[in-house]
Amino acid sequence: MTEPSLYSAPTEALFSVLQLFLIPVGGGIPAGVLLAKSKGLAWPVTTLLYLVSDVILAVLFEPVLRVLAFVCGKISFLRRISAIMRAANARSAAQFQGTATGPVALVMIAFGVDPMTGRASALAAGHGFLAGWAFAIAGDMLYFAVIAFSTLRLNKYIKDPDTTMWIILALMLLVPMVVRRLRSGRTPYQAQENGA
């Protein structure tokens, strides 16, 4: 039996998976990956569909981002909030690379938060549409790879797509919180060590 190709996959299956991938904040990844598997879509087709969803996001979100940037530049209160957010982004990105404007830092922001935040950080760092979205999409594709691989591996053992999806969604929420707590717990200790 040969693997299904993009041309042999039913159009409705492609659109169903794409719709799940268009759900914001990554919640549609486990469901989309499991649906694609159940419909017989090959993993390159599934990955391509996720990339298409990111491109659609870029086209829809960019005008909103530009309007927000314009408005924030005109209103002093919003300009101050924008400066605070830019400084916070710089601090959080500095852990990935020496500078928050570097490609690795911007990719990791998109990986760790979401592509919209990655693109907003790239815009604040002065990157244009193509470079900014390239960094954001690269980070989001890495995130997709981790979640898709985890979903498929877990489903091999559980064999129930609904249970697998709920476990992955719970992990998507809990793991970042645990990592943040562990990092914040280490910071005071490291500060004591450095001060001693």
C-alpha cells in the first residue's frame, strides 16, 4: 500500500485539517494531527497544511499589527505601554541570544509563545514583513513538530484520539507553567550564589 499523496487526499479532509490548524494558540495541533492521521494524510501533507495555516495567519494578522503599531505611536499612553512591552520582550529574548533582535531569539519567542508575539517582537526589532514572518513561522513550525511528534507517539500507546488530544492539550498548558516556576525558583538561589 502506498502512502497517500496530496492529490489523492480528499479535498474535504484537507480543509478539515486546515480548519483545525487555524485555531489560535496551538490548540488545534493535536486534533489536526490526529484527524490527518485518521484520514490517511501523509505527514509531509499535514506539515504543509500547517505551514499554509501560518501563511494565512501572516496575511490576516499583519494589517492588524501595523494598525496597532501606528496607533501606539500616536497616543502617548500607548507609546509608554509599547516601550514597556518592548523592554520586556528584550529581557525575555536575551536568554536565547545576546540580543533580542537576533534571528535565534526571535524564532525562540515564536516557539515559546506564539507566532503573533514572534512577529510583533520582530517588528519591534525593526524586521520587515518577510524576515519577521520567516522568524515567526520558523519558531511556530518547530513548535508544531514537537507537538505533532508527541501527539502521534502518545496515541500509539493510548490508542484513543480523544484522550490523547486532552492529555497533549493539558501538557501544552502545564509544561510552560512548570518551566517558568522552576526558572523563577532558581533565580533567587543563583543571585545568592553570585552575591556570595
